[in-house]
Amino acid sequence: MLFPLGHALTKGQKARTSWIHYGPLAEMHQYIELDRAASAEGFRWRPPARLGPPLLVEAPDWEGAHLNGERRSWRQLRPAERLCLVTPEGQSPLVGLQSTGKPFVDWSTVFRRTSVRICERYEPRFPTTASHRLRHSMAMATLEHLIQVFYRQAAALVADTGDDAAMALYLIKSDPMLVLRDLLGHQSVLSTELYIARLDVTRLYRDAYKDALARRTPAAAAEAKAEFDDEEDAW
């Protein structure tokens, strides 16, 4: 499911779009209904004076709300302004809350401590990561998914309409790098290609190509095998 991010929150002040799988989204809703509700109950949030005056949230919807009587878009609110938001019940409307009902903002500590635990318990070479690394992880996972879907759909088009015309049309309209470029908010696909250096792209394309064509006919499976025979010998 697509997940839009407003320009006031993103690196470079450019609106971007990410995505989230159904499973984690369902878990988030469960957190909102149970853990978050328990943390918010009976607690009144008072934003620190250094951040500015409280912003009373009224008539909220998907796009925005009235804040102290003025209609504002969620996408225009910077992090400090979001911390000043207060519901009519006196609570913070932010999703992440501490057990005391205060907004949770110390994500850097969460990532640092998690990195240390992974390093100690599972993989000594695991690096210390920050929240921005999620963007890179999202890019890599998305590219792998796009490549897999790309070849499955391309193989179906080839089987249905013939090799040359179908493949050419699909490559022009649905190149994975172009889709990833748009999701990341890059102006040029050259920026997106930097992510390629961090992926085993040969493996991704080989596995997706073999899987897609093997679904069609034995002849297609043999063609895929022949396509990558030399590379498999090298591995």
C-alpha cells in the first residue's frame, strides 16, 4: 500500500512516496487500538514552551485539520509543529507514544540499541544504523520486488503476444528503475542507479527470469537455463 510523505518531513524538502505491506499495517492498527490507547488514557500532553504554542486539532481528516482555527495540511507540518498538536481531549494525536503518553521521538536511540543487540547476539559485523537507513532498505526491497514482477509480467506478454513487440512495449513502459525513481522522489534515474551498487543485481535478474519463464513451458525453462549457464559456472 502506498504511503505518502509530505515535503516538510523528508530529506531535501521533496514530497516522496513509500509503501507498506498489509501485515505491518495491521500490526500498527493493533498497536493504536491497544498499546497506544492504554498509554494515552488519562494523560494530558503539554508541549514544551520552546516549541511554540499548543496547536488545538479540530475537524481532522485524511488531508489535514483546523489548528487553532486555521485549516492546515498535514503534509506542511514540520516535526516541531507536530509535537505541538493537542486533541480536544488534551492528548497528543501522534501515533508513537511513550508509556507516559508523551510523543515518542528518540528513534535514533532505538536504532542504535537494536544495532548493538544484533551485533552482540547474531552478527558481529552488523553496523550501527540510523532511521534514514530504512529508506535505503525500502529502496532495495522495492527494486527486488519490481524486478521479480517485471519478469513475470514480461514473460506473460511474450507468451501471449510474441517475443519482440511485447517485450519492447513492456520495457518502455514499466522499467523497474523508473518506478523506483518515482517512489524515491529522484529527479534523475542516475541517482536511483546508485542503489544498484548495493544489490546483487545479477542474482535478482537471473532468479526472476528463470522463475518467470519456467512457469510457461519446458522450452522456456531450457532457454532460461541456457541464458545464464556461463554465469552459473562462474559462481
